Amino acid sequence: GNSVTQMEGPVTLSEEAFLTINCTYTATGYPSLFWYVQYPGEGLQLLLKATKADDKGSNKGFEATYRKETTSFHLEKGSVQVSDSAVYFCALAVSRKTSYDKVIFGPGTSLSVIP
Amino acid sequence: KAGVTQTPRYLIKTRGQQVTLSCSPISGHRSVSWYQQTPGQGLQFLFEYFSETQRNKGNFPGRFSGRQFSNSRSEMNVSTLELGDSALYLCASSAWPTDYGYTFGSGTRLTVV
């Protein structure tokens, strides 16, 4: 079946440090890949997405590249800020012409950025 | 445009009672999904509706049910509440098939006492 694995953390970084959150997936078909972010007390927000191999999604300084050969979609940011403290979820959705599977989420990675 | 609206934001119920949660998707979105989020289990898929039809269902007992109306608004119902049903219930809508990205609501925090 389809699944997503990501480092669970918690991850603690100093402000301006480099961030990598690993995400790997298993899927049949051709998945679209997503990163969502959840700030304390809120619902999830779509951070970025990629719909085919070698696509790079980017938003707010975050980037992730869809690597089919390694079935990975790692999230990176060059310089984190305190305001990036949140839980990050990797997710996939496999689409077909007439139906699609539900979106599968990873367990989430908690990030704390300290000044 | 308005986001996904979930009501109520907070609920406190007693064991054995039932509860109904509401979700209004983004205008034009016909797909609505529901998730349960708990610290121990993370995000667990409940069900998904598209054009008033349940398209997918997660592994939850029959006490959990849902429906979608012709205007795409959705409700979920939990009957005979148990303490373990305490969670954040999240609704998400999408513009499938043209876009798979979810827009989530802020959630309903259900506490069962």
C-alpha cells in the first residue's frame, strides 16, 4: 500500500541554521507529493507541492524536490527563523483517471527554532 | 476567498452522548475529507466525500459517520462518545480533479468527559 515515512523529531535548531526534514514514500502509480505545516492551535496549511518527478516545490524559503529514483521528497530551508517553529507533515496522493486514493500523511516532524 | 470553515471550534461532551461537526468548504470545492488528530496517533483519515458520495473511508468504527450536502457542505457525526474520541477533528477541501492540494479548516477540538 501507499505510505509516507518521515523523521519524527523533535528537531531543535538555532535561528539561521539549515533545516532538512527527510521524507520517503512508497506508492503505486504516480503520486503527487506535498508538505504541510501546522502552527500551534491551527489546522494544516499547504506549504508546497510537486506533481511529477524532478519537480521542485518552493514557498516561503522552503524547498523540496521530487526524487523518483530515491522515492524521496526532503524539505529544506537555508536559514530558519523562530516563526518557522511548527509541525511539518509530508504527504502523498496517488491519482488515477477516474478515482484516487485518499491523501496519506506522514507522522509529522516537530520543529523548534530557538533564538 | 473564504477558507474552510469548521464549527464549532470547541466542544465538551459527556460519554455516551452524540455530536455533529460541520464543515463548509472553499467555494467551488466538491471534495471534502475528514481527519482525526491526536498526539498518540497523529493524523488519521476518517472519510472523504465528493459530490455527495462517500469515496473513501478509513478504519473507524461505525459510530463515526458523515454526509455531504448538495452545496458541498459536510457534517460528521459521532454517536455514543467514548473518552478516546477526544481529539482535534480536521476538515479539508480540495478542487480535485484539477488540484490535489488540501485546504484545511482550523478544526473542532472535541473533549469527551
